[in-house]
Amino acid sequence: MATSSTGGTAIACSRLIHVTSRCRSSKVLLLKRGNPSFCIRCVSSEPKPRLLDPITEEGVGSNLKASPADAASIASNIKYHAEFTPLFSPENFAPSKAFFATAQSVRDALIVNWNATYDHCEKMNVKQAYYLSMEFLQGRALLNAIGNLELTGEYAEALQKLGHTLETVASQEPDAALGNGGLGRLASCFLDSLATLNYPASGYGLRYKYGLFKQLITKDGQEEVAENWLEIGNPWEIVRNDIAYPVKFFGKVVTGSDGNKNWTGGEDILAVAYDVPIPGYKTKTTISLRLWSTKVPSDQLDLCAFNAGEHTKACQAKANAEKICYILYPGDESEEGKILRLKQQYTLCSASLQDIIARFERRSGGNVRWEELPDKVAVQMNDTHPTLCIPELVRILMDLKGLNWETAWRITQRTVAYTNHTVLPEALEKWSYDLMQRLLPRHVEIIEMIDEQLIGEIISEYGTSTPEILKKKLEAMRILENLDLPASVVELFAKQNVSRMDETVEEVESIVEVKTTEKDEKQTPKKKKVVKKEPAPLPPKMVRMANLSVVGGHAVNGVAEIHSEIVKGEVFNDFFQLWPKKFQNKTNGVTPRRWIHFCNPDLSTVITKWIGTDDWVLKTAKLAELRKFADNKDLHIEWTAAKKSNKNKVASFIKQRTGYSVNPDAMFDIQVKRIHEYKRQLLNILGIVYRYKKMKEMTAAEREAKFVPRVCMFGGKAFATYVQAKRIVKFITDVGATINHDPDIGDLLKVIFVPDYNVSVAELLIPASELSQHISTAGMEASGTSNMKFAMNGCVLIGTLDGANVEIRQEVGDDNFFLFGAQAPEIAGLRKERAEGKFVPDPRFEEVKKFVRSGAFGAYNYDELLGSLEGNEGFGRGDYFLVGKDFPSYIECQERVDEAYRDQKRWTKMSILNTAGSYKFSSDRTIHEYARDIWNINPLQIN
């Protein structure tokens, strides 16, 4: 998709350039589209497609199929790219070179549809949704793209002609390091569904050069090194050098003689657009993921300093700009780390909104009506990271477009919406007021205006007759925390004879007697000394980003039914009482294309055979038809064979990646997710330790009679600065090293930590899974999406009633979900009971901790880790996540798992019913709900 400097797509002219290679004659079609950018389309001359005029409607519609679609033509096109768009030396056609040439060939096909999609949007001037997220965890793109184009067989045959297999070539692609966990994976599933369902939409993110990190597992646990996914380039992205927007930091706000605000001085960078095509499945619609990379113009290299030998100083501006897009979630314990994170968030918001506004102005022609912006633009903030969209949109409308405050604020509230993804306090972002005022002075002024507007609405709603209630509402709901109330409000409280919320502690004088030593045998008289206590430090002034998101958006949604109820009842209850119609639920979903159809072709074939159509890939409700075959013996045989095939692949992968050999006939028990205390990998591994201890106390015959063979797999990254999470990784690997080398245990139990878990690894593990653990403390997981992927692939879940587990259990049936643990309404009471010293731990829990401390798993001191499960309260104490409370329920539930697995007929039926019940959890359903209830957008009709 070629665009003008404002993102336009008007076609100016076209011409053909003939290129002759040693192999054959080829044509490259150059479609000049504005100035200075143009679109390059490669068209094979074997066979020669009829090229239509792309300016006409017929040309756009018909030319969508112009790229080669048979194996011979595809092979020729791949050879062309290997020679004429090379990134490698010409000596040999190695797999890595074959991957880039293949990807470039696929991109040719995508560009045709990509351009047509945006030409259509430009012409029809439809309302579009813009999805802003700090993460997009895309995974590999090749197999997904050719699958969506329905060219998998043709590309496999073409590569075979060239001496490669599609599987080998696809494995050369690195995972795009643009995300870490469920937040980024959800965003990527949403883009796939948006394209597949033909909705006009785009994604906006940052182009991280080094990602989060690549995880290494050593004898010391997790180690982090930089990702290298961009080291040899990314064949999918197209840099738009003509689309770059200025982004400012620091500086000061000057009020002009006309009263207008002008943000001047400071540090200026450029955000440059890199576009990645996102194709829909069985459709021509191809949308964009636009990623911003940061730089400064060349004139900011200080040549005088450089030539004077001050090289670091000379390149300081360049380094400051580029590091914004180095790392996803850089450590923020230092002041510099906090500044860098806030710069990242503002860069995403500012560049994206400037781009959106430029597109709106262009489509409006010479008659821009700003009140119509919400009728053409829907901005969705994926969690609180893009919250600065709210003051930034107000700033653009007021300072750059000349609108007044009331109009700008009204437009902003109608344009922006917010998805909440967490109830964890640390994830409900707060930023230092002083830091934000230094970095973004104009935005702080605007946030103060929003805060004052909010205060007025609260007072208007609740009045002043009950000052104590009003004070509590203001404390809970204000955007600016620990800042003085406006003078008018203070005066209001004074009139009601109520002291305003004081931030200082009353000074108290105390009198003490001080004795002095005798001198020259004379006793000095006693003196009274006045000692003044130091006032308590004032609490820090903070900007509450979640509150700002709720106030500034027209819709706020949770991501699972239980989570949305917690959002309304606890997290934002005061806001819910004020604006009940603003709050919605949008249960998450995953794309069935990537997460079953492409990653699990064996099972997909079985499903299609028994349902009688592959329509289920687009209409997942058809998966429910599997229920009527759940007891069919022939289906059981085919279902089990598909699972066994996937397990064999994983066994080979584990051997190659870790060196451990595992038995593919054992139960594959998997927990893969970000390492966090609330996700309770610690509960899982302590349960394994208990299992191992009981095995060691038995004879070999007793062990085989009592326990089902299991391979227990873990995967996930602990943030580099999250010490306790890294201790959990270390503990898992130590337990695995002991158990996996114990000859008494053999294949009865293996513990595997899969290093550097990512989307590609998930696509291998999930189809092979038989039991998957989703065991977070009830009420703490917003939704989860991996639980949906596992269920879709016929995996049985063990879990708490948390997040989407609640709805999955409803759909698959209580008998097909292993439930344990305390429920969300009980959690507060259980923590209170613990703080009061009333909790009595189960003897089996104490037994496990004692066994770990005995040195059974090495000399490492696990007191800090186990200590978090002990005591009644205090930092790092008191078992906040209720591991000890749920432990007995968990191990008893695991006994029921063993019992069910022994009956393979019963287990296979449970597996089938999990796939059948997963139909609700397609991201297609979720996107339809967003489009209807929040964005108010309609599907495109591209002929």
C-alpha cells in the first residue's frame, strides 16, 4: 500500500518496466501513487496475467487476483526475488535466503489486496477503527499469510521444486518481538479478525528493535539477552519515509497575546511509519499494522563535537531518539527508566493521532468539520498504555486546530474508548505528576482541566450536603492524586465547616527533660527542651492513568464476564455509579485460523470431515456439532491419532531444545504464560514436588499403580526486574534437573521448562496438550486467552473460577473442566483471616516446604521464595496469592485428573467436548461486538 505524505492513496499513473534475468523475462509493475512514494508490484511473466487499469473500479476489483497462483508461477516469482531483491549473497539458495524470497513473493500478492482495501476506504470515506497497543505479539507471518490467501499447497509445491520444504523455510522466520503476553497476542488476534470480517481498521504500535528479551535458561535460572529479530531485516514491513511526524518532549508552554497556548523548546524527534500487511482469511481485505520507529534528522548530528573527538556528545540526540524504540517495557525503577517508558507511550499516542487526524482532514477535502471526527474515527486504547491519547487529542484540537476547550473535550470523549485488562494495582498505571510536568508540560495543563471538569461533575451529582461522602468520592475518582483541590472546592468545604483533605500532619510539641553531665563537681540545673517532630513526608503527587481513561472515553470494557463485574463492582465502582451506561463486557477471543486451523492441521482435517465442511474456520458455532459425535468410536480413533502425532512432534522439539527425552505416551500437562505470582506457577511446581515426594516413598509397583505418567511443561518469561518471578523459574528448573535424572522415577514424571516461550513455540505445544493449567488466584486474571486456545485444541483445563475460565466451564460442561480453589467473593475474607493469624496451613503443604528446604533440589537457598508463603502480613509475606490455602484442593483435584486420564475413552470424550464448547471464544465474535457496541463501524464491500 503506497501512501502520500498524509497517508493518501490516490493513483497518478502507471507504467511497466521490463527486467531480464538469467532465468527468464519478468515484469515489475510500478504504480506511481502521489509524490514521492510509489507502489511496486512484481508480476511473473509465467504465465502472463492480463493487467487491468488500476484506476477503474473494475481494475481494482479484478486485478486482486493478478499475482501468480499456480506452483510453477510461484516458484518463478520466488526465484525472481532471490535474484532481484536479495538480502544474501548469490552463491547458494540456502533456507534463510529461500524464506526471504518466499516472503517477498507472498508480499507481492498481499500488496494488491492491501492497496485495493485502502483505495476503497478512501473512496467511500467510511468510519474506521484504530487500535492502539504497546504490544502486538504477531508470531511468524509466512504460514498465516499463505493460509489466508489459500495458497498453502501451491507454495509447498513451489518450494519443493526449488529444493526446499515449506516447513523448513517457514522455520527460518523469527518471531516478531513486538509483544510479550496475552495483551499483545489479543491485539494480533483482533487484527486477524478485523481483516477477515472486512472491517475498516488499522493497528498502531511501536517497532521495537530488541523486543522484550530472549530468554536463556542456565544453572542460575533465567538470563536475558536482546532479541535479534530485525538483525537481517523484516521482509513483511514497508518503511514509509514520507510519513513521519514530529514528537516533542520537555520544553515549556507559552501563552500568546491571543490567549492561545504554544508548546515550545525541548527535545524534538521524528516518528517514521513502518507498515505490515494483515491479510484476512478467504477475503480480499488486507489491513495495516503501522509501527513507529524513532529518529532525528541528520542535522542533529553535532559535527563540530564529533570532529573534536566528543563522539558520544555529538550523537546524543540520535541516541536519545532511537532508544525509545529499543526495548519493550524497559526497566522503570530508575528516573531515566520512567522517562523512557513515558516517552514510549507518548510517541505511540502522538504519532498515531497525528496520522489519524491527517487522514481525516484529507478525506474531508476542503471542508473539515471537526464535530464529525467521532463519526469517522474510533480510537481504542488497549489497556492504560495509550491513555495519553486523551490529552494529546485535546491538545491537537485546541492548540493546532483552534477549537475551544468545550468542543475539543466533547469530541475527544466521543472518539476514544478504553479496554481494561487488569485488576492488579501495579498495572493500573500511575505516573509522577512532577515527572510528567517536566516531560509533557502542556498535557499536564490539559489533564488539570479534565480533573477540574470531573470534580465539577462529581459535586453536581452528589451535592455538598454530605461532605464526607463527597470527600471519599473525590479521593477515589480524581485523576490527580494527592494534589490540592481547586480553590473554589476548598472554599465550598470551608462553608460546610468541613476541613479539606489534609496532606500534612499536625506538628506536635513534646517536652523532654535533658540531663547534662556534671562539671567541676557542680550539677547543672535541669533544663526543659522543646523538640519539634518532623512533619510526615507528603505523599507523592501522581497522575492516575486508569481514571483518566475512564473519564476520557465514551466506553469502558472488561474482557470476561467475571472481570467486567469486578471492574464495575470494585475497581471503578465509583465511576460505574456515576456513568453506568459507559461500562460493558467484551469477552476475549482468539483467531481460529492461527490457533487451530493452521497450527493443528491434523485435528482440523478430522473436524472438517466430521462436521462435513470447513466453514467452522469462519463460523465457529459449527464446532458445537461435534457434540453429537462425542461417543463415536471412529471419531475417538481419529481424534487420538491427531493428538498423538502432535505429541510426537513436541517430544522431538523438547529433545532438540532441552536435551531431555520424554515419553509421548505420557500425559502432556502444560502451563505456559508470563511468570507472575498471581498466575501461580509456584502452586503448580509445589504440587509436582508433592507428587515426586510421594513417589519416592513408594515401591516401583506402587508408583505405577498410583500415578499416571506425566510430562509437566512450563514456559514463560519473568520480567528482568521481577526478582520473585525469577526465583520461581530457578526453582522449576532445579526441580526438573533433580526429577529428570532420578532413575527411580524414569518416565513416570518429567519436568520441562521450555526456554524462550513465544508464539511459534505455543503453536507447537498447544495442539499436543492434554491438560492445561489456568490456576490464578480467583478474581485476579482479567480473562486469559491461552485457556481458549487450549480448549479449542481439545485440551482439558484444570483451573479456578477466574477470568474466562468461568465462561469456558459453562460452555464445555462442568464435567469436562477440573475445578478447584477458593472463589473470587471469598478472597478478601481469606486475606483478612490470614492477617489476623487465623489461617491454619494443611499438613501436606508444610510437608512440601520442609522437603524443599531439606536440599532435595540442590543447595540454592529458597527461604525468600518459601517465606512469601509464610507469616501473616507484610511485604513479601502472608501468602497474598493464597497458594497455601488452595494447595490441598489443588492436589486433590490432580488426583481426579489421574483417575479420568486412566479411562482414555472418557478422556477423549472430554477432549472432543472441549473443542465443541470452544466455539464462543473466537475473536471474530468479540470483534463483531466491539464494532457494533463501541466503534459503530460496518464491514467493507470490496468486489
